[in-house]
Amino acid sequence: MLELPPIPRLRPEDRAARRSGLLDLFESHVYGRTPAGGHLDRVAVRTDEPVDGGRRVELDVTVAGPRGERTVPVLVHVPEGAPVAVVVALNFAGNHATTPAPGVRIGRNRDVARGSRASRWPYRAILGRGYAVATAHYEDFEIDSPGHAVEGVRGLFSHDPRDPHGWGAIGAWAWGLSRVFEAMAGVPGFEPGAAVALGHSRLGKAALWAGAQDGRFAAVVANDSGCGGAGLHRHRAPGKETIAAITARFPHWFAPTFAGYADREADLPVDAHELLALIAPRAVHVASAVEDLWADPLGEYLATVAASPAYEAFGLTGTRSVDEGSAVLPTLGQRVGGRLSYHARPGGHDLTAQDWELALDAADDAFTAEAAP
Ligand code: GTR
């Protein structure tokens, strides 16, 4: 029996206090506190050229904190005409890995081939749907291994690795997503419209945490985000990643306190459905791949079911009504729900063209169909 902290039915005047209490719990027990005092410092345009369906723009984005600054290359694709929204998404291997285009500058991963991850970045299709997309290599914000906190974004602030509530790399990547969004104002002649934070896997965790903290993201897409993302910690399933497993391999992702919940999932004061609820009434789309047992697809779906009351309180729909929120996955390849939605597709851990298509359907619905409250 899955016992979760309930989503209370609140009077509108009590929502702000509940929201800040929940944010505080996620900061203290999961991701750590994002320090104040950082900002986007400046944006320089390096290249701006036409591509099939729009333009490709490369930016140098300089972010700063009290102890210094760093410059991150950002690759932007802009559609023809006014975009519906801009999708802000970090990538794993470098901007040049997202496209075979010869002009895109090679990043820190010199041995990664141009376009080697292009299947995850169907730019032509995204532009065709009227969306802009901005990406940066996640390790340009924060190196993804323990002991490197001084080299990345966290090093721009005073960072004490012994602080039990200090922020981890997921917090730094989430911070980076907000700065990339702000940098879009530096793209000549571009009005971004709404913003969507999107991420796959560990970067899906970061997208959710960015959306929970930054209300300027009108929608969040978390693809195969699993443990520490949309997956319910309290859901038991064979082969899934647990708090013990994730904090042993990736201690640098979270606040040090989080590891204390290894094998004590029921004691964690929050669970993933409350992370989704923090984003309500803004749109959330959770995506799973049915063979990706490590990310626990059913635990991700059940998080959306459990978070649905937070949307229903605004007169919006989640996924609870789907088959009365039964404990089986909805039909593969179909998006279910409303402002909070879900899909599972066949296959394994990946970000595919089908994932993008269904995610952009969710964004289309959020920006056009269900009127904003
Ligand atoms: C795995 C990790 C997952 C997920 C994934 C990824 O090794 O255990 O939590 O984040 O990496 O980012 O691809």
C-alpha cells in the first residue's frame, strides 16, 4: 500500500504559505538551498545565421555570483515568426553534439563527435512546431562528479561542503536553466513568449527543481527523471533506483542531508508528487520509458496521479481521472491528463522524437487550450 504525504485542499489565501513551507522542505532535505546574490551578467552574440525553419544563434552567456563569474556557450534555435515559447534544456555532451552543423563551436568535450547526440535534439521538428529551443552543456555550469564544487556555479558563491543543507549539482543546473532563460533577452529581435524547462534524466530532475523555484517557467517537462525527479520515493518496485543507490553514486547531486534517508524513504518529509504540486497551476509533463525500470515508470505516473489534487484545486485537470488513477501505466505512446500530464512510451532510457512530440503537445495545450487561471 502506497502511503504518501497528502496534498491538502487549501483556501486560496493559504497557498503561498504552504508553497514556501514545501519549498523549504525540498531545500533542507533533498536539493539544498540555492543561495541568493547570483545573476546573469551579460550576453554576447557570437554567430547568428539562417537554418532550415529559422535561425541558429550562438551566445556567450556570463553568469556571476559574489565570488566571480563564468561564461557558458548557449546554442539557440529560433523559429520563423513569433515563437509559441522557448524550451530551455541543458545537454549532456556539448552543444556541438546536439547538431551535425559544422559551424557550431566545439565545447569542452573535444572527443565527442559533432551531432553524436542529434537524435535527442530534433531541431527541425521543434522549429516546425513554432518553438524556440536554447541549450547549454550542463558541465559548463557544474562538473558532474564529486569534489568539483569550486569549479562551477557553486564556486561563484561561498560554498561549504559540510553544510548539511548546502546545494548540490542539481541545484546548480537548475540555477543555470533560469540564467539561460534570462539570456534569451539577448537574442536580437527575439520575443521568447512563454518558457518551458525541459530535461532528460538527471537533467529532468534539474528541470523540475528549476520549475519549482522559478515561477517564470510556464511549463516543465521531466523525461525519465526517476529518483530525485518525478519518481515517488515511497513507491516500491523491483530494479528501481533508491535513495541509497543514488546518493552512493552521486552524492554531489543533493544536499548532504538527503543521504540520511537511504533505506528510510518513509521518513523523508516530502515526496515527488509534492515537487510536481509546487509547480501548479503551471504545466507539468512527466514522461517515462517502459523499459527504464531504473527510473520506475509506474512511480513516475503515480506521482502525477497523487499531485492531481493540486491542479484540481485550480479547476485544472491532472491524471487522476485517467482510469480512476489505477496502478497500471496508461496506454503506451499516448499522453494523458491536462495541465499536469503524463506519457509512457515503448523502449528504454532516452529522449526521443516521440518524447519531444508529446511534450510539445502538452506545452501547446498549456499555452492555448486550458485558459490560464
Ligand atoms: C543514472 C542515474 C539516474 C539518472 C541517469 C541519467 O546513472 O542513476 O538517476 O539520472 O543516470 O542521468 O542518465
